[in-house]
Amino acid sequence: MRRPTWIGGAPSQRVLVIYCHPAADGFIPAAFERVAAALDASSAEVRIHDLYDEGFSPELTAAEHRDHLSPGVSAELADHARDLQWCDTLMLVYPTWWSGQPAMLKGWIDRVWASGVAWELPDGANRLKPKLRNVRRLVAVTSHGSAKHMNVVQGEGGKRVLFRSLRAMCHPLTSCRWWAYYGIDADDRARQDRFLSGLRDRVAELTG
């Protein structure tokens, strides 16, 4: 599913949502619907990519690996790259599996956060130069099977990918929000409902 851009009034923000989940129902699909509804009610301009629905291919190709220092992406990825360079707020909605992003989402990062899109390496330099200065807010909406303290012990790998590695390619004052639901394996429906209900308020505050 590629949802069209829509504008309500004069948009105060440009929000790109990357949604990654293979199922039609469950906690993360419900969280995504809450996020989408709250954004629809806001004044923000919004673009959404549903990676599974679009049939996004996560595999970095041999050609992409060989030419990874060459700027630009293939025509297949052009919409993703343009939307990433367009937004000032990037929201990622996905489940945390094995302490990190699902393979589909990790592949989106590998292929779209490419040279000429997210970074460049000038001749003679040994450090990447960030190119996503347009991104001022990074937001993750995710779930964890285990409790918060267990994720801390494990090093919170998925959180570090977003808020250390990806954030380094964005504006230096980019703010980060980690809206995570921990302990989903306990299946506490009342607690899940409270988290889901609170997403609308969180999104409203973000886009207000």
C-alpha cells in the first residue's frame, strides 16, 4: 500500500511513515492504524510506505554492493529516496525481532540510506558527510517480547541502529522518540489497549 500525500490546511510538518509488519492484524498493525488516524487528523503533510504491501525487496543486490560509493539509487528505490529527502519527521512502525529491526526494514535501511541520499564520502575523506539535514525528528513505534530491563541487558541493538547510526546522517539537532511497548509476550490486553490509546495523544503532541 502506498498512501497518497494529503494536506490539511497549511502543513506544519512533513511526516514519512515506514510501516513494516507481515500480518493484517495484531498489536503492531493496530498501532499503525492509530498512528495513521492521528496523522490524518493533524495538519501535517504525510506520506506512508507499507513495505510488505508494496512487496519491497530487502536484498542488497550485487550491483548495489559493488557501487555502494556511487551516488544515487535505482529507479526501483527512487520514490523511497525522494520521500526520505522530503520529510522532516521520520516515523518507523515495526515489531522488534531478535533485538533489532525485521529483515524487511533492515533491508530498507541498507538500500535506501545510500550514497547520495543519506550520506556522501568526499574524495580523500575518511568520514561520511550526512545529507539528511531535512530530518529533524526520528520516531520509533515498536514492540518487544521481553521486559525493558532485559532489553537494556542485551544492549538495545535496534534502538542504537536508529538513534546512533541513522541519526548521525540527519540534522545535528534531530530529536528522538522511542515509543516502545515491552513485554508483549505476557499478552496483557488491558495494558496493550492503554498503550494503543495513548498513541493518538503522542502523535498529536508531536505534530501540534
